[in-house]
Amino acid sequence: MHAKAIVADDHPLFRSALKHAVLNVLGDNILESANFEETLDLLKDHQNIELIFLDLNMPGNQGLMGLTVLRNNYPDVLVVIVSAEERPDIIKKAIDFGSSGYIPKSTPLPIITQAVEQILDGQIWVPEDMLNEVKQLNNSSYITFASRLEKLTPHQLRVLQLMADGLLNKQIAFELQVSESTIKQHVSAVLNKLGFNNRTQAGVMFKSVMSTVIGE
């Protein structure tokens, strides 16, 4: 089965290597982007994208923010994280927040091919030698937050991002070019869906989860 995919990574050599690794699985239906904004533009222009390989540390992406935005706006598109970072806690968090797989950049190309085949078959893939360690990790608060985050609309997620950045309702309204009363409704909906009493709690939790620091 050939799927249309995007390789979203700012390193041209890695994009080329990854495309070569999955050629037999995905065919030539692979687009490329070098930053997160380009990735979103490609998704708007190509309605049949089924799979995205997302670099955690590409320009415009901050930790798990890109993954969250993609899962929230395009829930039917599979997102696979590719990263030089191999910490089990980051892998676990990425899976909890909706990634269909986590492929370290050190993974041999034949294994990447196998990984993509399994992901397209509906399985979640992580490196076999790290599987047990990842499974043993459990942060119930993150898992609960991730499930609630999925309930937000794209507009509500954007409002939450701006809340977490410390913007007031009036500033968010200006940023999004809507009325302040509309923002107040969005804020109330966000707090209700996430189960928080105030915007500070929601913002702190969001920042904590999204601020995964990646060094590549």
C-alpha cells in the first residue's frame, strides 16, 4: 500500500536517507519540509497526506508542540517522531500524546522500513531494545492530560498556547482577530475540558508537558 507522506526535517541528508529507506513501502509519494510552517502548508495543499515523519527539533517545532498541533488539527494523519534523542521518557511522552511511532535517527535503514510497515498496519512502533523500559514508565497525570487535550478544537488549542505564553484575553483576541467575548468562551471551554480551575494551572501544565528539551 502506497501512502502519501511528508518528511519534516531540517537536515536535507537525513530527509534523503529516510525517503530512500521507505521508498519500497511508500513509493514516490513523499513530500519534504524543512520547518514546521512548511509542514502545515503542505497539509493544507495536499488533502491526501496519510503519514508525517516529524523531527522533534526542527525550526518552528518546540518539543511536543508540533505533534500536539498536528494531532489536534489532523486527527486522521499518522505522525511518527524521528529524532536523535533516545531518552525513554521522551519516547513514552510522545506515544502518550498521539505519536504512532518513535524512530531514533540512529536506527538502521532496513529497520526503519520495517517500522513504517508496522505503523501502516496499525501498530505503534518503538525501538525493540527500548520497548520494556518505555512500557515501565507511567505518568498518569500526563496520560490524563493528553486524553483531555485531544478534546480541544484547533481554535481552543491555539487559545491555550497563547494563555500558556501569558497573554491576557484582550491580547489573545487581538492576536486571533476575534472579539474578547469569543476568547472568554474559548477559555471557559478549555478549562472545563482540561479540568482546571484557572488559566494559570492550565498554562503551567501545558508548558510543563510541551517543553521537552531536545538536543540534536
